[in-house]
Amino acid sequence: MNADGSGRRTIADYARQPFWTSDSRRVGYLPQEFRKFNIVDYFSKGLRYQEVASGRDRGHPNSEKLHHLYNPSSGANGKWIASTVHAGMGFKHAILLLEAEGERILDLRIGGCRP
């Protein structure tokens, strides 16, 4: 999208919680678990990236194991994504670090719902 709002394009249908990667070349997003939209925070399944310049879309390396995430944000060094999980992945309600291009998941053991 251009600064004036023109040139917008759809990144994905049934997607939520978009965030920029630290290099500003990709948009990360959480695919919805179900097609019907629901505001409930735990309606996500997986994590995907779309390259802005090419439009190429790909899944996170650990996408199959990621669900019920929300509020993802890329770390400044691009190596980690901070996110909250709600009733998924073996957690009740936790703030996690997800390896941006790998499979490691770290529980920060911080209560609350905003990374």
C-alpha cells in the first residue's frame, strides 16, 4: 500500500493479527481456524508470511504446531516473534517467544495477555 492509501491489496482471506517483520519486507499473519469470523482471541491456526514485493506466501517452519496465538510482533533482530497463546499448544494463557525461522518455542513465564 502506498502512503496515501492507494495500491492496497489483500494479503489473505480469513487472516488476522498482521504484523511487520523487522526487515519490513514481509507481513506475518495468523490464519483463522474457521472461516466465519469471530472476535475470540483463540481462533487462529498456524502462522504465515507474505513477501510484500513478490506476493509470495509461505508458512512458518513450525506452522502446523502453532495455534490459538494472538498479538504477534517481530523482535528487532528478526530472530524471534513474541506472541500470546490462549488455551493452545499445551498452555493455558502464556506469553511466548517463537523462533522466527525455526521450531523453538520459549515460555517467558510472564502472566498476562500482551507481549
